[in-house]
Amino acid sequence: MFHILESSARILRAMTRHESEKILIVDDNPVNRRILSMRLTSQGYEVLQAEDGDVAIGTARREKPDFILLDITFPPAVAHGGGVSWDGLLILS
């Protein structure tokens, strides 16, 4: 987890910064989302969060984030009425 945080931080530092950059964090683990969110918010980014694929797709379409940190191996979103079972790999395709 911390290796991922440090890798993500290096990538984000390399990006050209703009004041209104939005980052969407997609992860089913609330601890991971909170740690990433706190770290990125402290660096001046606007942070959006999604706990599953359905929320991620809706948030990405509506908010148009500049960068998405996507968990590939989260469970399908079966709690939202049995719609499309999005996972990280399906979101990428």
C-alpha cells in the first residue's frame, strides 16, 4: 500500500500542476481512499472518491477528473440493484 502511495506521489509531482486539478480515487477499501485523499488534499488537489465501479463511472462522467487512481481488483458493484458489474479492468476498457 505505501509503495503504491509513494509511486503515485512521484507520478503526481511529475505532472504539470494546475490549481483546479481533480483526482478521482476508486477503491473499495475505505482506509486506502482516506489515506490517499488526505495526502493528495494536503498537496492542493481536489479529491473525489468512489467505492465501486458504478460510482466511479458516474463521477468520472460528471466531474471529468484530470487523473484517476483506479484499484483494479475490487469486487463488482452488486449492491446497486444488479446493474453492470464494473470492476477495474472493465472500467479501463
